[in-house]
Amino acid sequence: VAFQFYYAFTVLREFAACREDGRYLDWLEREQKKLRTLLNDLCWDGDRYIRGFTEAGEVIGNHSAPEANLWLNPQSWAVISGLADGKQAQLAMNSVYNRLNTDYGAILMDPPYHAHAFDGALAVIYNAGVKENAGVFSQSQGWLILAEALLGHGDRAFEYFKENAPSMQNDRAEIRKIEPYCYGQFTEGPASPNAGRSHVHWLTGTASTVMVGCVEGILGMRPDLEGLKIAPSIPREWKALEIEKDFRGKRLHILVENPNGRESGCESLTVNGMPMEGNYVPEACLTARTEIVLTM
């Protein structure tokens, strides 16, 4: 939530700049800078961000804790929020991939709580590998997909999507158990004897987070006040893809070409045949039917 708060400053700065509210913009920039310093000083722990603090001042999720010493959501949101610098982002997301990733998505934390949970920790009421106690929470996978895509890691972003997507698990129906057409709230993790079994169908915000992860992350459709940034982050084996998008009353046909097998990046962009600078399409350039070609 602290990282979401940090991200909110970025959004408000964009609006303040648009309204030419210099006084408010200056205040936002000062306060965001103070928050960034505070979070990095208190929460960065070598190759990860901690989970938080108890009222008594105990640190949750530092690397020396015997249990739950690495948590998923702080790493994803440190990237999404823009707080983590390049080195921190790479270290944190590598920690997630190496420690938390499973065949069914990334677990919430590791190792599970058993004997060393902080006082009041709700996760400890569940068996190891179940729900918040090192289960695979589906909603968190959307944030993870988005974070990897923002870093330009197309292979990883799509790998995370496939691991948790219901449609990719029909050959494991006897393990997964729930309906093959919806996300469950969580899937039991490797610490459970029933790893891969999913639960609580429909009761989850997963569809929205995964949609953002796929549309804004993997496909790279990132709107702002003035137009659309196109920044695909795809598996390097994809040679091309086409996107049809309705955007502010216009119909966009977007062809992404990837002749050199890249995961991200833009070599050239044309809008209705006109070369553009970078990978940004100003709204003013759009026509009723807009042809866009991006070469990675």
C-alpha cells in the first residue's frame, strides 16, 4: 500500500502538470521524494523489499527471518510504482523468480509460517501452502505480469500468465479441481500435499489485474492524457502480432513486427505511414481508422 501511495503521487503530478498548477506540482514532487527516501531507507533489504512492520516495530519479511522472509507483492509493486531503481527492480524480481515461482504461479511468500509468525499474523491459521500462508494468490499474478512487462521481460511476463491461466491447465483438471473457465482465489503451493488444487472460484479480483497485466503490460497499450504509448513486452519467439483497439472514438489497427526476436523495445513506429519519434502516438494524430506499425 505504501508503494501504491507512492504511485498515486505520480498520477497526481500528471494531472497537476496538465492543469498548470505549479504550486501543487512542487508540493507533490517534494513529498514524493521524501516518501521514496523513507521507503528505501526503511524497506530495502539487499535484494528485496520487506513486507512491513508490526506496531511493536518488528520487521516482517527481512532476509534473516526464519520464516516468510521473502514476499511477492512488495516486489511487484516496487516496480509498478516506479519506486525501485533499475538495479533494485532486477534484484527483487529475480528473487521472486528464483524463490517464489511455481508451475502454478508465484506463491505469496516463502517459507510458510509455522513456528515463527509475528503476533497477530493471520496467515498462520492456514496450513502451509494454503491461502495467505505461501499459497498462489491469483490476483497477485496480474501485478507480477505487469511488473515484469514494465521491465521489458516479455518471456517472463508471458510465462507468469500461462502458469496461472485457467485455459492453460486443462491437462491438469484432476489436480486443479475447479471449473476450467474461471480463476480461483488461490491455488495451493508446493508446501501443501495438494499443490496445484485451486479454490474459491469467482471470489477474486484476478480478471481485472490480469487484464491490466496483459493489455498494458504484455501488449503494451499504455494510455495517458495526451495519447497512447505502445510498448509491447512479449516472448521473443513471437514474430508479429496484431491488435484492434477502440481508443477515444477512433479505431486503431496496430501491427507489431518482431523480426529480430526481441522481448521489448521500439526500432520504429509509423502512424498512417508517417514516421513518429519513439513509441508514442499523440491523440492528435489519430484518424477514424488509424493504421499503426511498430517494429521492435
